[in-house]
Amino acid sequence: MIAQQHLEVATRGRGTYDVTRSVADSVRDSGIRTGLCHVFAHHTSASLILCENADPTVRRDLEAFLARLVPDGDRVFDHTDEGPDDMPAHIRAILTKMDLTIPITAGRCALGTWQGIYLYEHRTGAHRRQITVTLQGEP
Amino acid sequence: MIAQQHLEVATRGRGTYDVTRSVADSVRDSGIRTGLCHVFAHHTSASLILCENADPTVRRDLEAFLARLVPDGDRVFDHTDEGPDDMPAHIRAILTKMDLTIPITAGRCALGTWQGIYLYEHRTGAHRRQITVTLQGEP
Amino acid sequence: MIAQQHLEVATRGRGTYDVTRSVADSVRDSGIRTGLCHVFAHHTSASLILCENADPTVRRDLEAFLARLVPDGDRVFDHTDEGPDDMPAHIRAILTKMDLTIPITAGRCALGTWQGIYLYEHRTGAHRRQITVTLQGEP
């Protein structure tokens, strides 16, 4: 049994956007009891992460860390066509990955208590980001 | 055909814990010949990695690298509720990921010769970590 | 429905090798219309990434960044049996991961417009790298 759904996330620039509810709804709607939920971002400058979902400071600290690790405008970068955040966005996306797979157990997206699913926009400007959710398993 | 198993790993604090044997046993017990084995840690401060399995120095060097990359007590972090290793644990888990998928070929978990599966505890204290193994494929 | 294929990539040392076409061909040959395509590298010093596929400068900048982040010959490393690039290769592979899952939609590997699939060789010398592609879904 397989189902596939499409989500679009309109970002307002760099930062994390909670998509946990949308993904959990896709799982519930699928009727799958035991299986896997795959989430995929069709981009090279936005990614998907599992992150602590209770204190927004965690995601602010994560952003502060990544901004220091992969500095905008770093002179090591030659690919700067779209500005100082262009190449850092590609690297941040590769380090945090565009694909994510979560178990489905008892008909639910079996996240841990503190796990939320976030689209991570790495460009400083607003973008429309495309996500595909694929659900496989048994009813 | 689908099967799902649960593992618990009692950690003694920061470091890697070999779960290769448990995952391989789940694959063998499932009776699946061709398919995929998905391993998932239900946490935001522990992760799952594939790492060289022969020389323990590799995992010690990895830990030394990560400890330097994401320093405990770094002043860039505001989220310090649970101590200086709290926020670094979240970042280390995001950089090394909580989900992992391995092919099943000829009824076996088709790891490379030098690949082992490790739960990576990123907190300095001991924790009980929950893992779900999901197996999909054909007998 | 499930299919599995094997690919071998002969690398000429450190850098990225485009395997998008081979993976896309596996998807098309499988006859699966809706499902998932899993790609796996059986190694601990080579990995798989999704990266921008239009401007080769992006992959050169990525390499420059990683070479600075995980320096060859770093004195923090004790595991140096196979040379100064040995331990950095393990860490680079863990940070960029050996497994990758992409949706199959309408019979095609549903990559974003700018996403290419690359094997990333992290050793400085040439190697033969083994990849397994597993395809699951419905015709």
C-alpha cells in the first residue's frame, strides 16, 4: 500500500518552518498502520530536520551555530551568483539533508516526544518550497 | 511484507554504542530476502551513524572532532537548561541524523565490510534510548 | 513490487562523481510508477549527496569548505594508518551520509530541477565504490 502527497511551504527567508502537523495528517489520512513515512524537499538550498520541538531557543541556537560554521560571504566561495548566502545555503542543505524517513506505528507518525519535523530555509530571501510525502506500509 | 521491532539501548553517557548485531538479527528474523531496513532513534540528542567497525580509534577521533566542532558550553548558545552539553547534543544529533536506511540483499543486512551501525549518545549523562527497526520487502 | 540493482563507480580520488543518470535509469527500468528509490554506498570513506547540478563551482566550493572543516593531517586524529586523509574521509562520510532516499512519481526519479545525485569520494586516492539501488512501489 502506497500513498503520495505534495506540500508547499512559503518561507519568509532563513529559518525553520514546522511541518510536523502536515506530515502527521498525511500519515493518518493514508490508513497505513505499520510502515514508513518519507519526506523529501526538492531543493538544494533548503533541507529537512528533526529538531527539539518545545523551546524555540533550540532552533535559534542551531541557526547561530550554522551561521558561524558556514559564514555568508566566506571568501573560500567562488559561486556567489545569487549573493553571499548562495553557496552557504547549498552547504547547509547538504549537512542537514533533504530526505527524512520516520516509522509509522499503530497508524501514527512515530516521532519521539520531543521530535518535530522542520523545513529549514537556508536562503535569506523568501521562497516557495516543494515537499513530497510518500507513505508505504500495511493497513 | 513488513515487520517492526523495538530496541532499547542503555547508554553510559557520550559515545558510540554498537547496535549492528541487533539490527542484523531483526533482518534475519523477518524472513525478508530483498528490501530495506530502516533504523530510527526517537530522540533529539542521540543519533545513528554508519562508521568504521574495526579500529575503535576511529570512533574516538570522531568524538574528538565533534567535541571541537560543537563545544560544550559555547557562549553562542542560549538554550542551556540541562547544562553545557544540552545544545551541543541537539546540534550533533542534527549533523549526524536520527534515521538510517540499509538495503536487505539475499536475506541479510547488506552493510559494507567495514560498516557498523552505532547509536551515538551525545549527552554526557546516561540515558535509555529507544530505536525502532522497520523492515520492508519480499520473502 | 521491489527491484535491486548494483552500480560500481571507479573514482580517480577525492571529489564528486555524478550518478544521477544511472539511478534514474534504474527507476525507469523498474516499471514502478509511485514509490521510493533508495541509494546506498557500502563504504565508510565515500558518501552520497544531493547537490546543485548546473554549476561545477558549487561542488568545488563544497570541497574547499570540507577540506577546511576536516583538515587532512589534523593532529586531533590518532587513526592515521592509511595516511593523513584516512580519518578525515571517515568524518566527511559521516557528515554527508551513505544513504539517500528519493521519491518515485509518475515513473520517474522525482528530483528537483537543480538536484543531482553524486557519489562523494573522500580519499585522495582512486577507489572502486559499490552502490546498491533499491526500488519499492507500485506499477
